[in-house]
Amino acid sequence: MAETHSITIMLLIFSGKLFMADSKGFFPEANVTCIIHDDCILPCSFRPTGTVVIHWYKQQIPVHSYYYNKDQFGLQNKHFSGRTYLFNSHIPHGNASLLLRRVKVQDKGRYKCYTSTRKGNQEIFVNLEVKALIQSVIMEMSDEMVTCSSQNVYPVPQVTWATDPPSAQDALENATIKITDHKGLFTVESTLRILSNHSNYTFFCSFISADKTQVWTVSRKNQESITQEEGHALSIPCIAPQSLQNFSLSWTFTSSSEFTVILRYDSRTRHTFILWEGQAELDQDLLLLGDGSLLLHKPDSEEHSGTYTCTLSGLQSRHIVLTKVNITVASISVDEQSVQRSWWSTAASAAFVLFTIMLALPQCVRQRGTAMEASHRYNGAGLVHKDQNTTALYINRQHGVECNTLQLQFEAQDELSGSVPKTAEDCTVDVPAGTKIEEEEKTVGPPVEGNDGLQSSSLDKDGFGNIEPRLHIP
Ligand SMILES: *[C@@H]1O[C@H](CO)[C@@H](O)[C@H](O)[C@H]1NC(C)=O
Ligand SMILES: *[C@@H]1O[C@H](CO)[C@@H](O)[C@H](O)[C@H]1NC(C)=O
Ligand SMILES: *[C@@H]1O[C@H](CO)[C@@H](O)[C@H](O)[C@H]1NC(C)=O
Ligand SMILES: *[C@@H]1O[C@H](CO)[C@@H](O)[C@H](O)[C@H]1NC(C)=O
Ligand SMILES: *[C@@H]1O[C@H](CO)[C@@H](O)[C@H](O)[C@H]1NC(C)=O
Ligand SMILES: *[C@@H]1O[C@H](CO)[C@@H](O)[C@H](O)[C@H]1NC(C)=O
Ligand SMILES: *[C@@H]1O[C@H](CO)[C@@H](O)[C@H](O)[C@H]1NC(C)=O
Ligand SMILES: *[C@@H]1O[C@H](CO)[C@@H](O)[C@H](O)[C@H]1NC(C)=O
């Protein structure tokens, strides 16, 4: 009984071709495109009338068979082994569609769905196209060349180049290389030679998929380098070449010693993640217009000289701007020079004055016949203590002194604060031990080292220092 059945069925299989004309199906020819590595359905329907025999072929190669109400793999080509399924529960309803799993490049081609029932036979053809989507396009640039590449694509996409400002098409010499891997996927690389007078142009390369459904564009500009003196705010431009929606922005910094991320921004959340907090900033309003220029508040020659890379990434697009920034050490301006000169004259005057005090003090002491005892509390000498803004003079002595003849004039203090010059008349006041005589003037002094009786602190951070004189009383 089973044997007769099987013979009948075999007859049906091999006679299929003879009867194919009798009912040319519902879909004469279907076109299906599947994405590589995905699962794919090849559609096929028939009029259900009782038992059915289903055979799927690719050209003449057996792909999948179904009879006796079950799948039959005896004749299946091993290329399809384990990857083909029918929707068995739908077969009684006339559904003979084939599910092909993990589609490969080699699967593309013309398939035949043969069905046979008591009412007749049917052949339906399905053209399977496969494609591997463009996942990314990478652009690399040297002084002479710009290269765009994309890996694992199928079929070969079209590559086009453009520049801003525009160049004549014949100036855009290109060479495209296609490499197929063992899976049949392509790596496509296109190279453009950069004319020397185009070095700061923006280069665009577009990969257009064969079916034109995907267009990836990558652009890059090696901006002219920026040289600026340190301490002044600096804006590094980065403007999107076309309007962008749903983009992200990142700024990175590279120098010989480091690579760091400066910040990241996402237009969907409008959130900025800044690693250079307090040093760098974006203008939020300009950002929404596609201007991601970076503002550096106070660039420093050592920390901030290097290459800045701005990357604007949108849907299937990327724009990169590279800028070399050279922050030079601040040169001394005319104003600062004159201030510095006055510091030096201040120092000279102060040194002179203090030297005079040193000579005069013992005399004063002798005149009054009073011994002046220097306190040993402060390094064995009267100490001039530096406060931030005031120079306080601590002279520890047991008795006041009178020094009418000595005029101490702090010229520098006059210049800078306009206060009344101090004279040696201060000496007339009897000062109890430990009393602090404050020189209220804001004393601004230069760095002075090795002056007898006078030492100064070095310039402090903002360039202003205070004299820190010491009296060495013999
Ligand atoms: C399938 O593609 C071929 C060419 O590739 C075309 O001639 C035919 O009309 C297409 N069939 C359908 C149903 O779209
Ligand atoms: C057959 O069934 C599957 C699974 O439900 C469905 O995806 C497919 O579209 C059906 N095919 C036809 C031709 O009805
Ligand atoms: C190369 O340039 C020629 C002429 O400009 C153009 O026709 C061709 O499409 C280009 N090839 C690629 C891959 O861009
Ligand atoms: C750039 O140089 C090429 C030759 O090297 C010349 O043909 C072209 O006119 C130049 N373009 C510009 C904008 O100077
Ligand atoms: C770079 O571009 C600017 C304008 O964008 C232009 O003024 C300058 O001459 C260009 N430099 C070179 C070397 O082509
Ligand atoms: C941008 O993203 C939002 C939400 O993520 C989405 O609704 C919108 O369609 C996207 N717009 C574009 C142009 O992709
Ligand atoms: C930065 O600019 C200074 C002054 O113009 C120059 O001497 C120095 O070589 C430049 N440094 C770099 C890395 O270009
Ligand atoms: C110095 O004096 C200025 C003006 O009087 C004042 O604003 C500043 O806080 C003072 N600095 C210090 C460190 O006391």
C-alpha cells in the first residue's frame, strides 16, 4: 500500500514538469530581497484539496520536500541543510511558503515552488535577492589621500566624491577596490588624491547601496591650524555641512602624550557630558542649528596645545573636523612691561630705603642711649611679615626710638597707592614690645632675589607679588 503511494508520488515529482502548464499559479513570479544572516520567507500558495506534495528547488537543486504529510530531507542539497522550514500547520490551508534561515550570498537565485494535489500541479517562481546593509563607512585622511571604506557589503555599492568648495569632477580622481571574502561579501575602498591647493577643503564620500535605499555620507575637513596666545578664550569651529536631526556630537583632544574626550552631546536628550568641566563649553542655542563649535575659556600652552577632533554623527552620516591648535606662551604686553619696570624701580627704592634704615637704626639707638634688643622670636630680627595686601612690619623692641633726621620714602608705594609717604617720624612713637606697625599701602613688588636686606616672594599666580622685606638688624 505504502509502496504504491510512494510510486505515485515519485511519478508526480518527475512528471511535474510535464504538467506545469496546467495551472500557472497565483504568483507567476515573485521577487524577494533578504538581508544576509537574517531569516527569509519565500512565498508560495496553492489551492488546498486533500493531500499535497511540495517540492522547493533552486534551479535544479532540491531545497526542501514535503509528502506523506511530513518533511522529507532525503534529496536535500547540503547547502540548505538545517536551514529550511515549511509552515506545516498552514499547509492544509494552502500555504507552501519556505522559511530559509541565516541567508547567505550564495542563496540568491531563482527558486521554484512545485505543488501537486489531486486537482493538479502548480509551479511558482521566486527570485531571491540578497543584500548586506552598509553598516558603517570609515574615512581616513593623510596629506595626499583621502580613503573611504566599508566592509561586508553586498552587492557592491556606488561610491561618489564631492568637495566643499566644489571641485571639477575630473579633479576628483578616484580608484575603487573591491575585495570579496569567503562569504561573498565585499569590502569596498575608494581613494581620492588630494590636490595640494585643496588641503583645507571638506571632502565628502557617499556610499549608495545598489538598490538606492541606503546612502551613507562621511565628510571630513582638516581645518587650518589655529595659533593663539594663552589666556584668551578660543572658539574652535565645527559646523555640520547639512542640517542634522537626531545627532550626537563629541569633541576629543589628542596631543603627543594623551588622548582625551572633552565632551559629548546628544541632541535627543539635549544632554552635554563634559569632562573638561570649567575649561570647555558648547553654545546650546547654536548646537540646535548644527554648530558644535567648542569654546575654550582659558587655554594653556602646555595643557591645551594639540589636535581637536569634532565628530558629528547622525543617521547614516558622519562629519569630522580636525583642528590643530597651538597655544603659545603669552608674550609680555607693553602695559605689563611698564608695570614691571615700575616694580623694578620700586624694588630698587625699597632696597635703598631698607639699607638706609639698617644704617640709621643703630645710630638712633645710640642717640637715645637705649639698647635695642632684637627679639629672637622672629629669626633674631625685626620681621617684616607679608600679608596678602598689606605689608606689616613687626619690629620687636623694648623701647621706642626717635629718628628725626631719617626720611623713609616708599616711592613705589606712592605710585601704586597714592598714600602719604612714611617717614622715620614713626620712630618717635614709643612702641611697646610686640606691637605691629602696619604699612597700610598695598605693596606691589617685583621678584627680587639676593638684595641685601631685602627679599621678595616670587610673583604669585596672577602676576602680582608683594615685597617681603626682612630687616637684618646687626
Ligand atoms: C521581479 O523582478 C524582475 C526583474 O528583476 C521584474 O521584471 C519583475 O517584474 C519583478 N516581478 C515582480 C512581481 O515585481
Ligand atoms: C504562510 O504562513 C506564514 C507563517 O504564518 C506567513 O508568514 C506567510 O505569509 C504565509 N504565506 C502565504 C503565501 O500565505
Ligand atoms: C570615479 O570618478 C569617475 C569620474 O569622475 C566617476 O564616473 C566614477 O563614478 C567614480 N568612481 C567612484 C567609485 O566614485
Ligand atoms: C588647484 O591646482 C590645480 C592643479 O594642481 C589647478 O588646476 C586648479 O585650478 C587649482 N585650483 C584652485 C582653486 O586654485
Ligand atoms: C583654506 O581655506 C580658507 C577659507 O576657508 C582660505 O582662505 C585659505 O586660503 C585656504 N588655505 C589653503 C592652503 O588652501
Ligand atoms: C529622531 O528621534 C526621535 C525619537 O528618538 C524619533 O521619533 C524621530 O523620528 C527621529 N527623527 C529622525 C529624523 O530620525
Ligand atoms: C606653535 O607656535 C610657535 C610660535 O608661532 C612655534 O614656535 C611652535 O613651533 C608652534 N608649535 C607647533 C607644535 O606647531
Ligand atoms: C586685597 O584687597 C582687595 C581690595 O581691598 C580685596 O578685594 C581682596 O579680597 C584682598 N585680598 C586678600 C587676599 O585679602
